[in-house]
Amino acid sequence: MSDDPNTVHKPGDVIGNPSASDDSDSGSLGCFARNRADGSAVLLSCAHVLFANITDGNALAIYSPASHSTCCTHRQIASTLRSWEEGFGPLNNAGQASAVSMTAAGDPTTYNGWETDAAIAQLQPNVLYSNELPGGLGMITGVPSSGIGVPAGPAWGTPWTDAQVVRFFSPLTGRVHYGTLVPPDHPGTYTSGGSGAVDPLRWPYPAHDSSDTASNARATIGALLALPRPGPGETYADYRSRPLLFGQPGDSGSVVVNNAMQVIGILVRSGPHPRGLDDPAYFAAWQQTEWIAANSIGWIVPIQLVLNRLNIEIPASYAQTTMPSTSAVAFGVPTLETAAEYRLERGRQRIADALRTSRMGKLLLGKIGQHRVEARRIVLGNRRAQVVWQRHQGPSFIRHCVENMRDSTHPIPTSINGVARTDFVQAVATMLARYGSPSLARDAARFERIITVHGMDVTTLDEVPTILAGLRRSRGTDQGMPS
């Protein structure tokens, strides 16, 4: 790494603030995210990495590599946002992060800790970035739509599947490390700071070690436990002379992904077996070969807790690998040139996320992706199709839909310049059927029926996912649902 302005920074880069004096004070650049407040690009890592040795810093400079590095020229790539305390939980009246309390089934003890250890830093305007993970892992595709995003690992002594494996790239070893999630034998329940049962994969015991105070870390509660596993093509025999690890000091802040390259969490610490694993009354697994072979386990904060805490999102394939335009830099959105474009992207994502909650919504998204290029070619390249499109106010109807994506309160009219929405939909469906491929013609006719029956009175696109979800429950072709 150097101060070359054309350097594209990626997850796994070593980062640290000016007080970092050695590798124990630095950590990993987790990934890049988008600030929901203003659309700007930020880097994500652990709070105890970005604020190492400093608890009252404001707009701390973050360097890559860390400022103590002697291997190469370090460069400021970001400045911290918010306070150190905010990385661990909501602030109370005293300005301190509120702890969370949990109990484990069958255990009368109440355990206290903090659910997150994460912070963000605003990227410098001229910093290039990409969420492509090193080690051959590839581009981050986002986050799971719900839940943890990966199932528990296999029963002791049995093989694991790729769907059960989590992985991260270590800046220390320069390689990918693999593991599976181990659930606690005793599921947890919130007693304060939350309500109800804790996800059965999250441990209701605090994870901490003796270095916490020195590094400004805090005891993490409700984290996921990753047991290290041999990588592809390896066996436990390959680790007889080298350690089998899921993290070590300096790996903090690394994002952990599933086999779909979705971020499922942030690695906040690693260390020996946690509380309970040496107590047969709680967990007899310490006698298993898998535990004996493990030199360290990893603690992972679930990503949804982090996104909610910091008000950020991790889009799929998030990157800015060429120098952004001046207007984009001024607005603080390196990947979008205007505020309107940013609102449009947010609106499109809002509608798409809602559609993904139902079978029919997913079907519609799939059909749009399948036919978008062909439909656009027909509208723009066929003169007769262009006449139909213009005569039936196609540009105006689409313009109102786009504006509704930007502003959810903007109404979509039922008629424009004397052309009713029904006439527009029927004309476009006929046009696509006449000039399109057989599959486009078939789908245009099917969805024209749905829109005609169910979509003539909607005023915003946000109503569409609810309508489609209702069609799934109705299961009837008489209501316009495709067979």
C-alpha cells in the first residue's frame, strides 16, 4: 500500500488511528458502506480499532496502512464519525453506551455486556474503494434479507456443507479462514436492552479478555461463535504443525461472509474457548475433536445489529474505482452524481426489498430482470412501438413512477392528457406481445391482466408489494394471477 491516489482500497486493508503504536492497536478495514443519512461512502470496522487508545477523539484520522507501519507510506483515507461510546450501544442520559442484559435457560445468573463494537469513518473525497474481498472470495453482494444468514454448523464429528461455512480474509495471514457457527446449549432471553428471546445462534454470555481495557474494547454479549474449520481441500491433519484459527489480534473489524458473499457480521475478537465449554453441566463439546484442534474461536457481531446501530447499509457490489466527478464529491456521494439520483436509488431499493417479501413479488422482479433489455430495445428501436409509446403517454407515466420512487408521497396519476392508465397498460402489453419474443409476449399478457384487475387504483408503487402478497394468498387465476 502507498499514498498513490489511484490505489483502490479494499476490505482487509490494515487501518489504524494516529495513536496506533503496534499491530495490537490496528485492525482490519471491514468493508465499505453507505451512510443512510446522506448517502456518503464510509468504511466500517470495530470501534476499538478506529478509536484504539482514544475515547474522546472527534474526526480522528484513519490511516491505511496504520500510522505505525514501516513497510510503506501510510495515507489518511477517512475520518471517524460519531463518538467512541456510540459504537457499543445507544447512549443514556449520561452520554454512555447502554449495556444489555441477558439470561440463559436454566441459569439464574444475569449477564451484562454490549451488543455491538462497530464504528464508521467518512472517506476522504479522493479515496477509491471496492468491496471486493481478497483471497479469491470476490465481491460482497450485500447482507442477508433476514435472520443471521447462515445455519448452525453440523453435529459433532460429521461433515459440514458449504452453506454452513462462514469465512473472512485475515490481513495478518493474507489468507482466507473458514469456520462454522456453534449455538449455545442454553438459548438466551433479554432482561434489559431488548425484549423476548435472543436468536438461538447468539450466545447470551459476555465475551471478553484481559486486553479489553487496554484496547478500549468492551465485553460483547449476544455474539455468534465461529469454530475454525480446515479450508477447501484441507483436513485437520494439515493443522498438526500450524494453528487452526478463526482470528487473532489484528483481525478485529474483518467482515465475515456466507457462501453467497453476504456479510453476516463483524469479527470483534478471538480467543480461547468461551465460558461454559469447560463445564460439562453447560457444554460437553470441549471433548470433541473439533474443539481440541481449534487454537482460537471467533466472536462475531451480527450485521443487522451493526447496520441499525450506525444507520448504514451495504449495497451489492459497492465500489468507486475511478475518480468521481466534482459535483459528486461536493455532494458527498461518490457513486451517484446528484441528490435526486441518490433518492431514486434508495427508492428503487425500497420497492425491491418490499417485493422480495412475497412469492409473487419475487416473480415480478425476476420477470423485470429477464425482459428489461428486450422491452427497452422495442420501445427505443421500433418506430411503430415508439408511436404507441408516445401516443399513450408512456414517458409521462414512467416519469411519475420515477418521481414516486424518489418521493414516496408523490402520486401516480390514473390518467394523463386524456389517456387512462388502463389504456396505457393495455396498449403497452399489446405492443410487447406483437414485437417481443414468445416469453415476453406471454408474460406481458399475464401481468397486464394482474395490473388491469388490481392495479388501476393504486397511487404509489409502495402499494404494489402488498397487492402481490395478497395474490399469493388468494391462489386463483380468476383474480388475475398467472398460472
